[in-house]
Amino acid sequence: MKGFLEKEDFIFNTRVYQKIGYDNNEKEDILFKIKEIAENATLIMYEFEEKLSFFKENSEISKINRNSAKGFTKVSFDTFEILKKSAYYSKLTNGIFDITIAPLVKEWAINSENPRILSHNIVKELLNLVDYEDVILNDSNLSVMLLRENQKIDLGGIAKGYIADKIIEFYKRNNINSAIINIGGNIKVLGGKSEYDLWSVGIFEPKKHSKKVICSIEVENKSIVTSGSYERAFMYNDELYCHILNTKTGYPIKSDLKSITIVSDESIDGDALSTPLFIMGKDKAYEFMKKHNISGIMVTNKDEIIVTKDLIEGFKLFEDYKVLTF
């Protein structure tokens, strides 16, 4: 019979949840070992936060940003790997994914308690700083440079996925064969829930603070990442401004999707792709997913749930939505 240890922390400015399985029939000290593994996983995540946070003054990202147009900044292997992956996904999405969007995100401040409406001139000025090709990577000594003054990067759209992958790798090295890590809704599962059951992962109704699960999928050894505009947004003059910015226009996006969930082997892939695909909207996201063999679930503004065929077998519907497949 399997037992589970659960641990919750607040890291990366979000809720982080671990659930680690163990065999109740093993030695009595197994629970102590599982607790130790969970604690060490938490420490690993705190270390990543110190290196990768846009908001921490001494993080590697802040050092890169302060040094923009001045020279190269040496970084750790992890930071360099994430930057390389960022460049890959920027090219793949034709710049819809772009970590240099940071100056615009900072000025709009939609994630803060005091969001702002920016003038057209300010948006245009800041948009000139957005260009992923200005992130210069030197493989020979793991160093990075931003080409132009005042350019900034933020890894918030990809780092949680990389970290989730690393935590699962850490579990494996410690002989864990069943676990789940949830970093602010960025989920990755190891193995199945038990020898006989897969993990059931629910997708919430795309409304702010909703606890209603509209559907679920059964998975093992997969990552599940959802992107949507409903959690962080504000109203101004009867118009909704969401936290997701269009890298081409500099303004908050308007999409015919309410949410999109990407199911992948590696969480970094789902993390990097979920937001660009949401920005693309239903039709272009559909084309992109077909072309690149990406699995996922879209919830449209017409309350349709569009599911890739490979997920249908473990798909369950709980609310009155029309379900389509491709």
C-alpha cells in the first residue's frame, strides 16, 4: 500500500506543492527519508529563485540586466541552459515567446497592486527594446550580454518548467518512483499515482479564483502547464487588460481562448509554449500544435474544449462544454 508525503511552500512568488509517494510496507525510517528528500527539493528551488528571479537584486538575471550594453556576465550552467532554450523557443514561435519583453511587463505592472495604462509613445519606445536576438550567448565561458542599454530579460515564462524538470530528476536520483510537483500551476508528475492508477490532473474553469474543475486527464511521467488571461487582469474604462503582453504590439493580448493546457514530456517545453500558443489564438495554435505534434487542451470563448486525440482516452468531462478533437 502506498502512502504520500505532502509539502507546501511559497517560492517564486507562488504556491509550490510536493506530493511524494512511498511504500508503507518499507522500513519505519522511510518517512524520515521522504521528508528529507522533500526538504532538499525545497532548498533546490530556493537556490533557483536566488539565481533566476527578476526581482532579486543579486540574482544572475538582475546582474545581466544591470550590465546591458556594457559587457558579458558570467552565469551558472542552469541559467545558461534556460537562456539557450529561450532562444530556441523564440525562433520556433517567430518571437512570440521573447524574454526581452521584461521592460514592458515592468511598466504595465499588471501583476502588481498598481497596474498602469501606458501611452502609445511609451509602448513604442519600450517595444524597441524587445528583440530576443539581442541576447548574446557565449558557450565557451557561459556568459551572456544584452546588446542595448536598458534592455532587460525575465525568465518567468520558462524557468518554472526547467525547475520542475530538475525536481523530478532529483526525485529519480533518490529512488522515488511516484510524485507530483506543482509550481504555481506548472505541474509535472513522476510515474503513476500507484501501480494501478495514473495521476488525474484537473483543469480549472477559466475564471478568476474558480475552484471548479471542468475536465481532467490521466497521465504518467508528463508535464501539464496551463496558460490563460483570467487570473491576473484589471479593468479600465470598461476594458479588460490581462497580464499577457503581445511581443509584437506591446499591449495586453486579446484572445479567442480562455485557456490552453500543454501536455509534454519536459515541463520546460510546456512552460515555454503555453503562453505563445495562447497569444496565437485558437486557429493558429491549432496549426502550430498539428505541425509540431504538440498535445494539449484548449478552452475557447465559446465554451468549447478542444482536445488533441492522444489525450482523449484519459479525458473526463465534468461540466457542460462542447468537446472537439483534433
